[in-house]
Amino acid sequence: MKQMRGNPTSFGRMIVLCAAVLLVLAVTGTAFAGGAREEDTPVLEIPPQPRQFISPANQDGVQDELILPFSSVVVPGEDTVVVEYALTVFDADGFTVYLQREVQTERRGFFGNLFRGEKPRVEIPDTLMWDGRYDAPDAQLPPGAVQGEFVPDGEYTYQLSIVDDQRNVSSSPPFNVNVDNTPPQVGDFPPLEYRIFAPTGDGVRDDITFELRGSRELRWVVSILDEANGIVYEEVFENPTPRRLDLDMAPPARFVWDGTVGTARDEDRPIAPEGTYRLQLHGEDRAGNSTTVMHPRTVTLSLQDADLSMEAADGNPWFSPNNSGRRDTLPLRITTSQPELVDRWTIEVLSRGQVVRSESGTGEPPENWVFDGRRQDGTVLPDGTFNVRIRAILINAMDARSDPLDVHIDTANPEVTVALDTTPAATERGEPVVFGAGDKQAITGTIRFERDVPWMIRISLEGDVLAEGTLEEFLETSGIRPRPVGTGALSEIELTWDGSALIEEGAAPDGTYELLLEGEDRAGNIGRSRQVRVIKDSRTPRVTLSTEDRYISPLTDSPRSTIRYEISYGAAERIREFHFEIRNEQDRVVRSEYRQRPFERFEWTGLTNAGTIVPDGDYLASVRIFWQNGHSAEVLEVGPVTVDRTAPRIELLAPQYRVFSPTGDGRRDTVRIEQRVTPGDDWTMEILDGEDEVVLTREYTDRVEPFTWDGLDAEGNPVPDGEYRYVLRSVDRAGNRTTGTIVLEVDTVLDEPELTLALDPQPYAPDAEGPDGILKIRLSVLAETIIREWDVEILDPRGMTFHRFSGEGTPPPVIEWDGRNAQGVLVRAAEQYPLRFTVRDHVGNVVTEEATVRIARFGPPVLGITLEPIPFAPDGSGENDILTIGLSAQAETRILRWSVDILDPRDRPFKRFSGTGNPPASLRWDGLSDRGELVQSAMDYPVRFTVQDDIGNTVTEEATIATDILVMRENGRLRIRISSIHFAGNTPDLFMSERAKLDENLVTLRRLAQILNRYPDRQIVVEGHAAHVFLQSPESIAREQREELLPLSRRRAEEVIKALIILGVDRDRLSIRAIGGDRPVVPHSDLENLWKNRRVEFLLEE
């Protein structure tokens, strides 16, 4: 037994301990309550017991002990006596915490047996009692337990048993008892929002709210007590289904008393008398613990009223809170008839019935309050009419308030606008208003202003005031009568000025004139018109346009790629528009500039407005200028300018060959240059050496002819070996240039190149790690000639080109090759690949060197497999329903085919995935076999990942898929089917099988208990199923079902229930149904799958 306690975390050992301690249940002949027994065997007739609750540690005399009736439930046999009884209490981990056991060890002697004297027996007490303390053999106590100390709070299981003198045992089922020494907990009481209220039905403090906090218990009682501690009002809050612990409740978070007398069930409750009251909170739990707490604060019920009024202090309710210094605030006067009754007050500003600003205080209200026109958050309210009122809560919680006062916020400045324009032509928006010439001879406009505002008008010239006074005086003097606009709040007048003097006779001087109107309204807002500015300018300037060049070649490297136009004019500061245009021979504008700011020159690049180059031809330019005062002037058809961007053209320039050898041996002694140009231009030919020195030159007019060079310079001397440039060039009148160049080489030495070729390593293994996986092709060329191009060709064993490297000039000393062709195909192992190295020089020599690449053998692919999630639960719950099988295959060779095989728990094929080429990165599996069969609960399914490559390697990687317990939905019910709970052969024993199966049982039962406790509202039917072995006839099947399978499946279901109760599943939810072999999931004749019929199923019903 000590060895079993050595590992308290081993649940399996605890289950074995519990099974052993449950009063020697392994003894043969054990009989359970409700089972079959012999006539003379004593039994315990105990009906199903509800869960018990005790609180032993507080010793308050209420439910301190677990007291069980005993003598009344013991029914002795006819010829036997009880010689032993026991009460055993277990904790949630299966350890014994209490054992009360009485054993009669005396035996009837020889004469007693001879004369059938009375048998020795134990005295059966009326009751058995557990006081909640540890009291059991030390070897059976849980780790850390101390004899005589109270056990900790928690769930415990108790069982009664008796043994007669024939060693027959009768045991009760395990029942539950909860130890709970913790009384109901009451949290701190938050402060009350208010303590005086008046239940008058006016909606203001008609009731009072207490915030309550506490633990979840069976029952809470909230009482309102008067000053004599008499109960005035009471309300009970309790669990409607005491058996359901999950329905226990905390005290109400917010308890509201409406000031009435009685209970919550009473109707038409009267109002309690005025006075002081206090709340009492009382809580009770199932174990008899109780708590009573009094609220620390009293409340007062009071039923006592004052007139309030507000008005503007200066009688003007208009103001403008815009920080202008004029009526930014509105002082208000407050009158209270009985200020001494006010407990607290609030001044409110309302907009359309909603409070936007409030200010509160206690005691007597102020006599004056200044409204600054702002919201509560400090932002300024919009213009409009608002209501201001004062509300007061009296010391008896009654509400008093004033009539609302209308106040007006007006931050809008008085409206005044002045609009002026030129006539007969109008001035475009955004431009200064200038008049005095051309089509802008006069000024016309309107003045629109708000009525009932005293407006001032001021006219100035260049900053000096010419006239100033009221608008009313100005209108009376000029005889102008305003006309109303719109609703009549605005008036309007019209003005016209032709530039004549405003005060004296004659014309007004040129200059800048300004007009301004200004006024103040009743809210203190200042209105100003825009300071309107008009300019009188009577000047009429002239314009000129010229250019010196006549030819242009746009967007070329010609020195004449642009042309410049010069423009002169007057009164530049008053120019409004500047129009410059270039037109083609069809009088269409190809380039234009329309600007508001003037310019003195324009440089044309030969491009159109769209950015394209104009065609070759003649072009004319013109300019027109518009001034702000209405005057305009222009110059037309300056030019023409000829556009010519067609460079002299070389139609043909080609040598007979590039390298020649003027040695007189008849082989390439001269070279002929074929050349042809477009007629019309002069041409120059030059032959230059490597230092760009001219060795020979020719001049051509209008056209050129083919030229043959014999390798002699201008003096007739042979030139030395080397490269020479043959240059043909021309320049036309527009500066367009054309140059054609070819390179010739004089070479009198023609030796053939020498090649060397080496391969490293040999043989070559492309799948080797590091640098050994790269083939180095070493090349060397010894030549006096110039290498023109080179080529390295690798052939496959059939002589076809497999891969190629090539280039111009001298080849690199080393080429590194990874064994693959351009399509990524790897060489075949253990084969030979011929290699050719070829070089061509500039005089036509072709030299080849050959070698052979020998390929070594390759290694097999490397595989990997991952599974997610584990455990896998494809039960349609939406959680862990799909298994992702991750696959990886690293191979230097080409993979031909792959497969993933999932086997059932008996290693038979269940599901297969397969394909050709590289395997996918992952597979998704829904748990169904190839025949549509779903995986079993709590089982291991082996999975094998196999790959075969193109050189004959076959590699397999293995893993295991562990399934969770599946909860399947059937017609609104939930069903759990488990075939992995192992029993000893033809027995209900869960814990006498081999060690590996015992551990599997413990893991499965622990997980099963967790899942069943997720559904506390459902009843659990435990169904025991078995497999038929005798299939010879219907009679043998029926007999085996009746005599073997039904009893066996019932006993197995009972064993599972006992284990689940110890693991914390409520026994009241559990019931048994024996099915035997009546509902197989596979035919009983299917011997390979017969194991699936030996199972336990769990039906979860509403």
C-alpha cells in the first residue's frame, strides 16, 4: 500500500487503491445493492441518497457531522449474522480520509456449534457518524494529511458495507458528501448615491438603491429594518432547484427599495412612515453556514417645497461669446423664495430640451450667474435660442425649478457685401479689378447690407481717405433708395463709376481706390465688408517680336537644336494674358504659350504642345498681349523658321570582312568597303589608327562610291598590324550630323589556338554535401589570335545535348556545374556524359577538346510527417474536426510516386491518399475511411508516408493519430461510443488487465469524465455492449445473450459508473442500460472487426 502512495499524481494507482479499499470488492461472491443474492445473505437496503453537505470546522451545532441511519437499513440473513461493518469516506483523488470499522473476531466454539448456540456478532448501531476529520490508517491517508485534523473543503464519497459470518459482503453504492466550512461571503458596501429619498411618484428619488456583493449561495434574504430593528420590508432570493449547485445565486447586484411596507409578493403595499431605515443582508448555504451583515449606512424617507426665477441682469438676453470684448457673456439674476430649504441646486442650459451645460452647488443658490455661452466641455455653443433654468433639490429630496428663460447667442457679424466689376467686359474671378481702356471703360456693382445696423462707409485713394460718413447720409446725399432683398432683413443698392472725379470736376487720377463698410449689431458683433479695391489705369502700350536664326534641328545633338524669339512691351505689371503662337504652313498652331505673367524671350525646341516633334518645314510666330485695364496689342507672322531634323543618311556601310592580311600572298590582301548614302550632302571618309591618328582620308560631294583599302597610308606605306576605324561622316545646314564607323584589323600572323580541359571531381556525385556536389570544368586556351567565341557542350548517354555553356571572347578558367540541365533535370546516376570544349578565333580557326563526366550513385529521399491537431475529434462540433497531415520530402532524385496509408487500431487498411510526382505540402482528413466509416473514440491509428524515386529508392516515415472521445449528435441527443475501455476476459473488471491496458483505461476514463461534466444539464445513460461468440443457431445466440452477454454488459456498465463517480461525475445523472449483443456496429461474424462490438456507449439526454 505504501508503494501505491509513493506517486500521488498517478491516477491509475489511486483508482486501484480505491477499488481495493471499497471493502474488498474483489472477494468472490460480492453482491451489490439491487443485485441477486442468496436468501440467507445480509443486505443493506438503502434507497438513492441525495448529496449531503456538512460544515464540521465551525462547530456551531448546525450540520457539523455526517449522520447516517444504519441499523434500520441492515437486513440480516436467516442463518447468518453480521460480523463486520464499515463506513469509508474517500476524497476526490480516491484516498481514504475516514474509516469506521467494527469486526467481531470471536467464533462459536465446539459446544456452541454442537448445540447451535448464538453466533458472535457485532453490535449494529442506530447511526454512523463522520465528524469531518482525518481518521484512517496512515498508509491509506492522502499525502500531507494529519490524523484528527479537519479535512479541507471539497467533494467526498462515502460507502457503507457489512460482512456476515460466511464472509458474504454487501455494500452500498458510493454517495456524495460536500464539506463546506466557508460561510456565505459579503463584500464591501459601495457608498450610496443618496441617503434621503421621497417616494412621491414624481420620478425623482422615488426609491433608493443598495449595491450588494457576495458569494453564490443557496439563499439570500434582504430586509429593511426601522429604528427599532423591526422588519419593514423583506425579499428572499434563493435557488429554485436546490439540487443544482450551478443555479446558486449571489445577492442582487442592485437592490431597490421603493419605500413600501411588506414583502415582494405583496400587492398594493403602503408607503412606510417618514423616518430612518437600515438594510440587513442574510445568507445561507447547504452546509448550514450563515452570515448576517448590516449595511453601515442608514437612509431617510422624507416627504417636505420653494419658488425659483431667472432673468437677464440688464434686460437684454442677446450676447456673442466670441472673445471679441463686446458682450462676450450674459449676466443672469436668480431669485429664491426660501433659500434655506435648498440642499443642492443645478443651473441648466437646454437646447431643444437637451441639457448642454449645467453648474451645481450645495446650500443656497447664488443671486447672480454669468453664462459664457459654452457647453459643459468648454466648447462654444452654436448660434440660436437656448433655455436657462435653475433646479433645486430640497433637504427633503423634493424637486423645485424655475420657468425657462430664453437667451440668444448670436456670434454672426452683421452681413454686408460689396461686389464690383468692370464693364462692358467683366474681370475674371481672382484677378484685380482694373479699368480705364479698351473693353473695360467703367465700374459697376452692388452693396448688400443688413438692416437696423448703423453702417459707416469710407472711400480712399492710395491709402488716403477721400470721403467718410454714415451709409444713411451717403444714400440721402446721392439720392439712392435701397430695395429690400429676400425676407426683408437685407437691403441692396447699385453703383456705377466711369472714372470721373468723385469730388471735383474732370477725370479722376489713375491709382488704387478702396471702399469699406463697418457696423455693430445688438449682440455686440462687428460687421465689415471686404475692403474692395479697384484700379484705374488708362495706359495703352505697344509690342514687338523678332528672331535671328532661320534653321533648327529639334532634339538632336546639332548646335541649332533650339531657336530663340525676343519680345518687347510696356506696362508689364498690368499684363493679364500673354499669348505666343507658332503656326505651320497650313496656318495651324503647333506650339503656344498662354500665360498670365509676361516673358521677354521664348526658346522653341521644335516640339508641339503635345510634346511631339514638329515635321520638317517652315513655321511663323506671333504674339498678342492683353492688359488688365482692357487694352490689347499684337504682332503677326514673324519668320519663317525652317525645321530640318533629317540627318544625312548612310544607306550601306559594310566591309568585305573585318580582318585582312596585306602580305601579298593572295589571301585577304585587300578589303572592299561597300558604302551608299542619300544624295544631297557632302561627306568625308577617314581611316584612323589605334591612337586616333588619320592614316588616310577622302572627300565626297552629293554621293559616295565603294572603297578598297590595300593597307597603305596616305604616303603609300604599309600600316602596322592592329585595329583601324573606318569613319564616314557628314554635317548639314541645320547642324544634323551622321557618322558611320566600322572596325578593320590588319593581321599578318595566323597560328591556331591550343586547348586544355580538366574535370574535378571524378566520378561526380551531384547529391553530395558542400563543394563535392559541384563539378568544376577547368578550361585553358593558348592562342596568338583573338578568340571570337567558345562553347562547352555536355551530351547525355544517347549522344543528345543535355546542357550547354557558351560565350564570346576568352572562356573563363573554371565553370561550376550542379549536374542539372536548363529545365532542372538531374543527371542519371552511374552514367557517363561526354563533354566537348570548342573555340573559334577571329580568322576562322575552330579547335575542339573532349572529356567524359562519370556520375556516381545517389542517396535515398529524406521524409518528414506532422499531425495537427492531436488528439483528433471529427465529431462535427467545429473544434479539432479536421486533421492536417503535413508532408515533406527532400530528394536529389526525381520522385515518381507517393502514398499516405492510415491503418485502423488492428493495423488493417483504413484510409489511403496517393499520387505521382512530388507529394503535396499537406493533406486534410475528415476522419472517414475509404468506405465511409468514422474513426473510433480514444484510439490510435498508425499512419505511414511512403515515397519512391526514379532510381529505385523506397522510403517510409511513420506516425500515430490519436483520436479524442467523440460526442456525436443523434436526433437531438448526444452519444459517445467507446471501444477502447478494456475489461479482463469475460469479466467486468476494469483494473485487473495488463499494465498497458490499465494505463489506457485510466487516460480514457479521466478524459470521459471531463467531457461528461461539460453537459451538467443532461442525464447520462450508460449502455454496455458485448460481442456474440456462439453463432451456431438462433437458440445459442439467444441463450448467450440472456445468460452471458446481458449480465456481463450490465456489470461492466456498473463498473464504469463507479469509476466516473469517483472522478467527479454526479451519480444522480447516471443510469444503466444493458444491451448485450443486440446492437452490433459490425456483424458478429466479422472476426477481424468484432472488437468494435465490445464497447460502452454514453447517451446524453435532455
